[in-house]
Amino acid sequence: MNHPHLTQDQLIDALYGIVASTEHLDGCPECQARLQAFEQRQAQSGDAQLLPASFYHQQRRRILDRLSAPAGPSMSRVWVPATVAALMAVGLVLSRPSGAPKSRPQTTVSTVAEIREAVLDESETGWFEDTYTEMQGSEPRALSPMRSLFVEGSLNQ
């Protein structure tokens, strides 16, 4: 036959009567042998002693009673908020700096000269002035070579 063999799921469905016997199963000796092996395993496992039906009815009744009963105070309703509160308290304690806060000396600087004295050494004052002068110019440094092109009399003819 050109049909592929049945899968294990299809054989199990046939074993439990979920699907009726297929044409392939009726005509394929290999699939019939596999189905017989499943039937033998089922028979071997079925040798275990089954409980009486009344046991299963009582079990089902207890399960349904528990499902329909109103939910009482659950331990998770108590423990979850308590755990969250405890973790937040621990986090708050750990996030605080240890000891008294260190105070920084407060300095007020109001003029450029005082800033220069507070930040720079005497050897760097020239650098500060040069940088300040460069920043005050309105022309970008990249344009300075092009200035000669536009100044009168700078073109040699």
C-alpha cells in the first residue's frame, strides 16, 4: 500500500475505540501486529485490581463539594503582603547610608575670577583665558582659511 503506517497516537485511538478501524489497519499486517502488541500491554496492565465504583463516586462528590465551597482565608492572602512589607523594610534599612551624613563645605563662587581660582592652578590660568577667548569668537575656526578669499586686496592678480 502507498499509505504510510499508522502513528502510535492513531493506534491508541483505535485501541480505545475513539476512531473506527481504518482501511489501512484492516489491510496492513504490520499495523495489525503493532495494535495487537498494544492490546497485550493493556491486558497486562489491566490485571491490577480495580476499586469499586462507589469509591470513585464518593471521591467525585468530595471534589465537587470542595470546588463549590466558599474560599476561606488563604494563607497566601496573609503571607504575600507580609512578605512584601518585610522585604520593603529590609530594602529601606539597607538603602540608608550608615552613620551620620557627611556635610560638604559650602562654597559660593560668584565671579569668573573666583571660579578660575577655585578650579585652576596658577599654571593653568593661561589655558583658561585662551579657551575663553576662543569660545567668544563668532567665526568657527574651520572658516579662518577661507577668510582670505573674501578680504579685499588679498587676491593676487
